[in-house]
Amino acid sequence: MPWVVRNIAASRLGLAGLELASPYKKHTGTDDFIMNLDALYSDLTLEPKAKLALVVLDGLGDLATRESGCVTPLEAASTPNLDALTKDAAQGRMIPVAPGITPGSGPGHLGLFGYDPLEFQVGRGVIEALGLGLELKAGDVAARANFCTLDAKGIVTDRRAGRIETEVCEELCALLSKKIKKVGDADVLIKAGKGHRFVVIFRGKGLEGPLTDADPHREGAAIPPTEPVDTKSAKAKKAAKLVAEFYKAALPLLAKRKPANGFLMRGIAHQPAIPSFQERYRLKAACLAVYPMYKGLAQLVGMTKLEGPQTIAGQFRRYLAEYDNYDYFFVHYKYTDMHGEDGNFEAKKTAIEEFDAALPILLEKRPDVLAITGDHSTPCAVKGHSWHPQPVLLTSKFSGSDKLERFTETGANLGSLGIFEAKYLIRLMQANAGMFDKFGA
């Protein structure tokens, strides 16, 4: 939240009656002075002389329940390399958006990148499209879609169609692309992603988002019609009509396909303006991710996508090869989230162990500042994203040691970082990299 300095305090500082320059702003119609923290950070930022790395185990956080023996997958996993890092690291927990709010992957990662998710709201379709290498034009409306299974009454029985293979998704997308090239006066572009995921772009005149999701977000319900979020927007109303026409044309083409005889659409939006990562932090950044969603998030803020590696070991080897070319590395690992969504405790535990086994590759050129965390929690008991603060480990020569034996949710509860909003992680990383000048005399 912004810092508020009451007028009486401003008077004591000799600021009353003055037109304050950045990073101070006067609140119109009130006697409050608001310190804009982003402007303050920018004013204090120095040129980087260190290497920073953010490693995200998607959906890492979990819950210790009676059914799991009162341990989380992170606590149950054998993680000797993570354990070794804790000897000179600080730990804590991060609130991804605000207390009680469950984030999607977009808000979760934007927070980690230092963009307030409540201020910078980006549709998932935009992120997915960018991640797949599609170029969005002004006025394009993009949707993140996934194949699902519908029963005879149109009720969703499996939101992911049994997690069909990418090859099946590509076949179905090719079918839809061949048969549906336009709806109304808009062109339709369809591109397959990984597994059951794909992207649909509506390209025409007079379109904008955001729209509500054509996704019930649970099994046992029908696909809801999409509607404009801004009910007064004629452009959004037109986009919603095109989505309805697309469903009308596409569902009959899939009707006899099993298990993927339907699809869901969410994050239906146009691309917003957003300041670049390098502008905000003076850091030349690179992304190492496998899934398009996370490549798209990185591209959205101006990170360079380093394509190719398909495993965490491969991603770490590419990091070694690119070490001298960038100041900041974002490395994404998906499988903790995937198994959490399936409610598979053992698989999530194994995914953490596989990550830990690859970690020494990264540490061959250990970054000056290393943060390891999740973008949110995906508890096995919930089988989905949740609002629970995710654990974070931060290590540098200035981080100090919390003298904890392991990196776990329990340990993070005791750590010196405490509980803080995820949007401040990048600022803590910059501070640990010696990138901030002193504030004030």
C-alpha cells in the first residue's frame, strides 16, 4: 500500500504548502501526501553489478493435513540441495495478491515480477498467445482455451479432457482452424499449446475485452455464456457475440470426439500497455520456461525468452550458458502445480525431489541473489490454486541466516522475512544485490 503522510507530519518536515516532486504526490481534494513507492524505488535504483535469479516452483505451497500425516509435499520430500542452501538463507511467506484472494497464474507471476496484480490486470489469453509466439495486433482479443469433456446434456465432466496429449490437441486445433476461419466479420486464429491447452484470437474491427470466462471452473456445470466485464462497452459486447458464434460453429465439429468433445475459454482480453521490466528495474532479464503461459508472462514485461530446454536440468544448463548475457533470470518449473491440481501428494513430492536433484547445475554458477518460491500455493487437499501464502527462500551475501535446517512451510513461518506481499520480492532481491542508494540524509 502507498505510504500516507498526514499534513501535520508534512508541516513538521517543512513540506506543507509545497508542490511535491516525485516520489511524492499530493492527493487531490485531501490533506494527505502519498509517497509513490515505485517512483521512490526508481529514484534510488543503481546500475546492477550482480546476477539475480528467481526460480519458481509453480504452486509450491501446500497444507499439512491429517490425511497427509501432518506434513506437506515439500516437508516430506528429500531435498538435500535445498537444505544446504538454507544454511545461509532467509525464509518467509508471501501473500500473492491480498489476504484471502486466490490468484491465477498471471497475477501470481506478475506479483513476483514486482507488478501489483491489482493494478496490472492482464487476461490469460494474452499471456498464452504471446507465449506461443503469436503477435497480437491492436484490437485483437485473445482467449486461453482448453479442451474438456462434456456429457450428453452439455455438462462439463472433466475440465482437462483427461489431460490429452499435445499431439491430440494439435490435431483438434488443425480441424477447427480448417473449418472456422471467420466468425462474423472477424478472422479467427487458433494455435495449439501443450497438452489440452490452446489459444483463440479474434482479429477484427471494434473489439476489446475483458470478457467473463466461458468456463464454470468446476465439473458438474454447463459452459456459461461469456459477457462483457464493462457492460457499457459496445466493443466488448461485439467480442462476446463473436465468442458465442465461435462456440456455435466449433462444438458440433468436436461432438463425436472422445474425450475432448468440448472446450472452455477464459482470460478473454486484449493486450494492455505495461512498463517493461528493464525500465522498472534496470535489469536485463531472461526467461527459461517450458509452458507457453509463463513464456508469455515474461514476454509481456519484456524479458527475453530462451527457447529450447524442456526439463529443469536443461533449463539450468541453459542458464549456465547464458550467465554472462543477462542480469536477471526467471526459471519456471511447472510440475509441482500440475500434481497439486490432481491432488497427487506423492507425485508433487517426487516433482520437488526431481527439482532438487537438478539444483546443483544452477549452483555451478551461483547467482549473487537467488530466490526460490512459488507463484501461489496449490494444496493437494484443495486440488487447485489457493490463497495460502507461499514459502520463499532468499539467499545472498547480505541475506543473513535464519539458522533453519530445511526450506519448508514450517521453516518459512519462522523466517526473518516474515509475511509480505509478493510484489516486494523483486525489491528485496534488488536490495540484496546492492542496487539501492540510501534514502534520505
